[in-house]
Amino acid sequence: MSHPVPIQFRNADMQAVEAFAGRIAVFADAGASLGVALRRLDRLSRGAIARALASDAFGKLKPGEAMDLAYPAGLAAEALVIVRLARRVDQATARKAGATLARAVTPTGLILLADTHPRAADIAFGLAVRAYDFAVHKTAEAKVPGPVTMMVADPEAVAVQAGPMAAVAEGIFFTRDLVNEPANVLTTDDFAARLAAMQELGLEVEILEEDDLRRLGMGALLGVGQGSDSPSKVVVMQWNGGKKGIAPLALIGKGVVFDTGGISIKPAGGMEDMTMDMGGAAVVAGVMRTLAMRKARANVVGLVGLVENMPDGRAQRPGDVVKSMKGDTIEVINTDAEGRLVLADVMWYAQDRFAPQAMVDLATLTGAIIIALGHENTGVFSNNDDFCNALLKACEAEGEGAWRMPMGEAYDAKLKSRIADMMNVGGRDGGAITAAQFLARFVKPEVPWCHLDIAGTALLKTDSTLAPKGATGWGVMALDRLVRDRYEI
């Protein structure tokens, strides 16, 4: 798997800085006095830093943005990168500054003079996650970034702060790798094997095969995958870092490794992006990896339903009726509304087996949520205001866009079936809401629940602040924050 760029924290060594042949990055703000290190660099560069800070170009930079001085006189460096960053900034701005520096990392390496900046760990985190590059299938020689050294006043203290963030970065990278992988590589078997390998981190991992799912009565999930040669599976990951006997938080992920739409086949244009339809399962896997790596003092169980939705002679048809593990029957009106069928059975199984104190499901579920919210926010649906507010607060704290959507009986009525207990779709209008209403039927009344429709945020066509175009890893930071704030002892 891909790994974040390693960052070494060291005490400031100005002789090493002056002799460094790569890139040197410094932090400054318009109108602020220069620190000792910057004054020294300014003298060596014959006032280049002071002139840059007084320029109109620097004044137009937003906090976290940078300007380059190529081959500054008096220094061996190939460039001096001046990042506009005050000492007192919020987490998001510090991470943005780090992300800006990620683009400056070359094979010759980078030295960051952070000195006593209180947000040094956040800067390092932003650099690490933005430097992600999914190049495993490119045959050209890989561009390996050079070493990154962050010079700070107290390396040990910054390293302690950065430790949990490094675990989050690993979880984000794991999520992005899974979402970016093509479906001929990331089959249901391969996906399950990657999750099983996390046992070495201390997770308990169990793989339920099709015979197990049949015995459990997961007819809704099995119906989705019956047209594929890849076997359907449910993978259960347990992290028991909290007190024994405390009910876990349950995270449920939709893992459709490729979605053709089945018999209700999708248009050809853009179907290649359906490799990302397992994004919910990827986020769950990334969160579980993070919790294990940072030894979270909480009990969390992650369950993912892994299927492939293909059209062949065995495939599920529109008009078929399937029976869920709960016992409810579902008339399949559209085989392209398959993710909710997978989630229905996995959610019910999670509640039956683990009696969780709360449950979150994540899925690239509907195109309708993209129409409603674009690519800036995940749609959030919930049956519990307190739990929903806690999740939204975690999303806001980590800068991951989320917006609560409505639910109600009027939407629920659209799922009424003539021949079964319900239909799997309720029409085009309010499509993301009726999908959530469908899932709500598989949530026990006593269980606080949030449904996250990440169809618009799991994968982007353009760069974002902390990710190159492609998989974003949306949700790993917010859910890790939710666990830290609400479930750790």
C-alpha cells in the first residue's frame, strides 16, 4: 500500500540549512517581525526574504499559500519557499500550509524551518496526506520524494503530537488505495484479504463466506452479487481497545467493488468510475486501521459487505422479490439501487450480533445526493439529534464537509410495494432521502444511527486541499475524531 512521506523532526541546525541543496521552506507573515533563523537567512540571501515579504505578490497570498525564490543568492538551495503563515492559525490553515509544501517536495528533499510554531504537527500532517500519489500501475520510473526534515525547537514534543496524526494519515492512505484500485485487481477476494492482513495490527478479522450468509438469511445482499463470479462476503473487523463489556460503536460500509447497475445497466459513459462504489467499505477499513495503529481506547466494530453487481444469466432481475435477514421482503424495482440491499443485511447483522451503542453506515449510495449537495458535502441522515450533532461537530472540526438532510413519513410512503413489504426505490424525486428511508427500516428503534451518503465526496475529478484528484479518504478524519471525542475511555 501507499504510505505517507516520512517526516523527520530535528532541532534547528542552521549550518545544515545553509549547505542544503534541496528546497528550504520558511513561514512568515506580512508585517510580522522575522525570527532569528529568518533574519540569518535574509542576511545570507542579501535581503531577498525581506524584499519578498514587502512585495505585492506576497501580500496577495492567502494564509497557507506560498511563493518561491529560485536559487537564492548566498544559499546552496535550489529554492527558498516562503509560506504565508502566522503563528496563531487554526488547524485547517496549518494543514493547508503543509499541503502547499507537499507540492514543493522534490527528489532532492525539503527542509522546513518551523522553529516554535505551535501548529507544527498539523503542518506535517497536511504535508503527509497531500503528498499521496497512487502510481502502482504506472510503468514509468516512480518519482520518489526526497527526505523531509522539519526543524523545530522541541522535536520530541512535536513527534508525540504527530503520532496519532500519522495513524490517521495511514488510514487515509489505505482508504484511498482501495478506492483507486481497478476492479480487476480489487475483487471481493482481494479486498477481504487486505482486511484480513490487518490482524497483524491487533484487529480481530472474520470473513463470512456465501454459505455463512445464506445460513444467516442475507437474501438482500446475496441477490446483488449473484450475477458475478466474485463471491459475496461480509468482513467483520473488531477493535476492542476499551473496557470489556462496553457495547461498541458500529461502522458499516457498502463494498460494491464494481457496479454495472446489473440488469438495469448504467450508461457506458463514466461507468469506469464505478470502481469507487466500494468507497464506504474503504472508509470503514481506513478508520479501523487508524484505531488499531494509534491503539484507541474504545470498542469499535467495522463491518463491510463486499459484492460485485454484474449482469449475466444468474443476475437479479427487476421485479424479483428478495428476503432480508430481518425477514422483510423487498421488491427489486431497479437493480442499480443495490447498495441499500447490501447495507440492509449488514446493518441488521451488526445490531443482532453486537447490540452497538450507536451505528454509522457509509455508502456511495445515490447520484441524487450529488445533485443536492455537489462535491463539497456528504449527505447526513439520522434518527437521533444528539448523535447526529456529535458527528456533524466531528466533521466540522476536521474540515470534512457534511450537511444534514431531512427524513419523514411522506418520503417513506414512496417505498410502498404492491407485492412485497417494500420496494428498493421510490422514484427520482428525493432519491437520496428515500434511500435513507429504506435503510431506516433496518435500524432498531433503540439504536442511534447516522447514514452518510458519500457519493459526491469519496472521489473527485480535481485536486482538493488535502488530496490530489481521485480518492479523497473523506470520513477517516471525522470518524476518528468522533471516536476520540465520544467513545474513548
